[in-house]
Amino acid sequence: MQAIITKFLGPTNTKGSRIKATSWDGSVTVTYNYALDSLNNHRAAADAICASMGDEWKIVASASMPDGRGYAFTSEYDPD
């Protein structure tokens, strides 16, 4: 089991809005999808970092961070 923390990265002069997901295995940054709501954009980033670790990692729980600046996800290894 591991924790994944996500946070919103606002647009710059050269890049659009993004979501960054960080775990013990590294980090992944995905483009913000305006067709999704905030939670599902953060979930997509968490799913992307799970996919980078292998198909066996799945998100099992999520919650917003106390400071309101992102989300925390819990993932676990599920080989079945």
C-alpha cells in the first residue's frame, strides 16, 4: 500500500493547467482535462502514476487535503 498526493499546477506562459501526482515511486504530471471536474482530474493523475508502476496497482481510497490544495489517494498492489 502506498500514498499518492496530487496537486494542481496553474497555467504558465508556456504550459496549460496540469495535475501532478507524487508517490514513493516518483511523479507524473498530466494535462488538466476541462471536461472533468476537479476530483476526477486528480484521480486521472493518480491513475497515471499507478499505471506507471504496473497494471496491478489500484486506487482504493481518496480524500481532499486539509489545506484544500490537492488530494491524497491510497493505492494497493492487487495481482488478481
